[in-house]
Amino acid sequence: MLNAYKSQFENVIQLLKEELTKLRTSRAAPSLVEDIIIEAYGGSRMQLKELASISIPEPRSLVIKPWDRNIIKDIEKGLINSNLEFNPIVDTDILRIQLPELTQETREKLVKKLHGMLEQNRIKLRQIRDEAKKTIEQKHKNGEMPEDDKFSLIDDLNKMTREFSDQIDSLGKKKEQEIMTI
């Protein structure tokens, strides 16, 4: 019975991992820009990863090579308009982005944002746990399961919730360390 809820817990962790890759550290990563929406081809809205290849020639720089040279200005505009404060440099048929060094203040803001993301995901886990607990209690109330099974399942559910919550803490500590590393 708890397997359905376990897969929901795993989804929360997977989505958190994806969110964390988009949180900037002192190193460049394609995930920082790949999901930025670019308006190209007369108003079509597409993700950057659908329009160009993204590479990392150096630890703090990104190179974006559009598959179609005609949209290079659209990509530049989309990067400038993103909230990431990137200043792309157009170099013939590629765009270069040099990531500035993170200041201590910026690092602290990123850590604060990280903690908010972690807490949102802990809340999601608790909501799934509460939903599962209600289902278990309803089945017991309807006479579909004995009281011993109810308490056993609730105990297993709480253990599972703690395990996934510990995973969130572990991912958070690792990411915080990446952000604070100079």
C-alpha cells in the first residue's frame, strides 16, 4: 500500500535534484541557462536547449552555439531578459557568457534561497505523508484493516518520511557547500 506513496516521495526528491542544478554555484553548468525561454522565429517560445548547444570550455564560462545563426540576436535578448543577470557576448556565430565571481553577499542570498527550496520540498513530503495517513485511517475506519496493521503502516510511513527528509537535508548540505566554496 505504501509503494504508491513511496513513488510520490521519490518524485519530490527527483524534482528537487533538478531544481538544485539550476541554482548557481561558482562553476558554470548548462542547467543554468538551458531552460530559459527564447522568443524566436516570429514569436515562437522555445527553451534554449531546443535552439542551441551549450558547452563549458572553462569552469566559469558558457558557450552557446545556435543551430541557426539567424536567431543569435533572439537568444542574446532572451539571456539578457532572464533574471540571471548574464551579459552574453556575441562572437560571430556563438554567444559567450563569463560568469562573474560570486560575492559573499550573493552566496548568502543563494543559500537563503536554497533553504527556502528545501523547506518547500519538506512540506511536500509532509503533505504526501498526511494524505497516506488519512487513507490508512479511513481503511481502518471502514473495517478494511485491523488496528495492528494501521499502526504498523503508520509507523512505516513515518520512517519512510524521515528517510526522504534526510535525503533532502543531505542534498541541501551538499549544495550549500558548493555555493560557499570559493
